[in-house]
Amino acid sequence: MADTPASIREVAAHAGVSVGTVSNVLNRPDIVAEPTRSRVRAAIEQLGFIRNESARQLRAGRSRTIGLVVLDVANPFFTDVARGVEDEASESGLAVILCNSDDQQTKETHYLELLEEHRVQGILITPVSADDDRLARLQQRGTPVVLVDSRSPTRGQCSVSVDDVLGGELAVSHLLGDGHTRIAFVGGPLIIRQVADRRDGALRALDRAGASPDDLHMIETPALNVAAGQRAGAAIAELPAARRPSAVFCANDLLALGVLQEMTAQRIRVPDSISLIGYDDIDFAAAAAVPLSSVRQPRQLLGRTAAQLLLDEALGEGAHQHRQVVFEPELVVRQSSRAKPRRARRPPVGVSADQG
């Protein structure tokens, strides 16, 4: 059995000082005389004392941590967001507790309760559904909440997001500009606000082009991962060639990579037979067998900005005002959606060409 860690009382007895003096050496060493500090530190070293930081923080009312709840920790998009959060938090001496909701409200609720029990400084969350009063109740009980990659429906909390309606419009406008008239949208579940917004942007592009909403072939998926994309790709491949969409816009890159894998397996050439665009522009997009066109989001900047807003609310001394920060996306065109060679033209605003 492992030895029980030495207590602060044992350190005090070993050094011949009071418990309060040991506490001062640990927390306010500048007010303790050097000989006494040296004696206490020698006792700490000899006894192998390790301070109980959790207990100290909870006595103070809050831990030195913040919570981050994401939809899918396996999605590289959220890995990059988490990196931005961690960079900002570490500069303030805070740690990040990362929680994965798996797009499930039951898991999300469990983690919200757990983080509140641990007295985190605040919670960053990409919610399964933003229209939820659980977050408001958390705030009422004193835990700041900031939405990440999602807009606040009530402006009752800070949020950091990307204009996903514009992102969907950029993607489908690009496809329409290349002459595609049969376009599929792959994404879901639609309860996720970002998915619904990207679909709405696709419909807006069709409307502005004078096309019918019925021209958008909808394939709702149960998740935003590669496996769901493969199943959607199989459904597209099964359609008769005359009815098969000539282009596919996916709600994220993992879905698009799954569709690409299935098209390759079915020997349907991308982009010769079907064009493909994803969303997020994760690193794997440019590295795919057919480099993937994608709508780029500032992933690490999303995380860092959200953490800044949270820390301002949790640690700031002045009156905090909720802010809704919205970034603009950018369409990055790669091989998966490039039309056959034609006369060169300038890309529209918000679109960049990537040779990757």
C-alpha cells in the first residue's frame, strides 16, 4: 500500500512552526523571513509533502479550471478549437477540462452538471441545441457560459461563431457557377444549428440564382463523421446516373471525406463525374487523395476568442457585457470541385484558390 502523503500539520511540526506559517510559505512566501522559509521548504522536501490544490481552490469558491464541451472530440475541427482555448487559458494559469458530448443531449447534461460540481471558472460549449434553458440556469447559479461555434439565440451569453449561412451560400454558389444544377446537401442532424445554417445558405444560393429549393437533394445524416458520409455516398451512388447529383456539398469535412471514399470505391470519379465540397477545412482536407474543396473557419481563433470572453466574464473586475463575435468563412477551392479547364476568371469575394 502506498504511503499516506504528509499533511501540512506534519510539515509544521517537523519545521517547528505553525500551520499558518507553512501556509504563508506556500501562498505568500514574501511575508516570511528567509531562515523560516528555508526551514519549511526543507521539511516539505524531506517529508514529500504535496499540497492539496483542489481543496484550497474549493475553499476559495472556484477551481483553477474551465470546462470545454464539444460535439465530437474525434473531429479535428474541435481539436484545433481546443488548442486555441488551451493557449489562452494557460496564459491565465488555468487548465482546461475537455468533455465530449457525442452530439447527445444526455451526455451534454451530465458533463454540465459535473463541471458545475467541480466549481469551474466557466464553461465553453458547442451545444447540441442552443435553444436550451439549462445554460441560462447555469449562469443564474454563477457559472459563466460562452457558446463556441454557435450563436446565442437570446444574447444572454457571449458567443463566438462563424456565419454558416454565408458559408453554405459560398459553397453552393461556387457549384452553380460551374454549371451544376443537380446538387446534394449531406449533413445532420438538423437540430445542430450549424448544420441547419449551412443548409439554409445552400438554399439561399439557389434562390439568388433563380433555382427552386427542390433542386437541392437533401440527405440528412445521423452524425457528422466519416461513416455517415460513406453511407450518404452509397445512397448517392445507388441513384441512376441520370438522377444522380453532379455535385455534393457536405456540412463538414469528415462527411465529405466519407463521401469521397465511397465515390472512389464505386469508381465514380471526383471531380469528373461528381464535384465535392466540405466544411471546416481541417488539415486532412488538403491531404486527401483528391484534395478537398472546403469552407474554411478560423478554428484556433474561435477557441482563443471564446476563452478570452469567458475569462473576461469570470475573472474581470469591471462590469461584463455579453458580446456575440461572428467571423466570416472563406471558400478554399481545390481539386475536388474544379470544373474542366475553361477561360480563367477571378474568384468571387470570399473565395480563394488553393493549389494544395
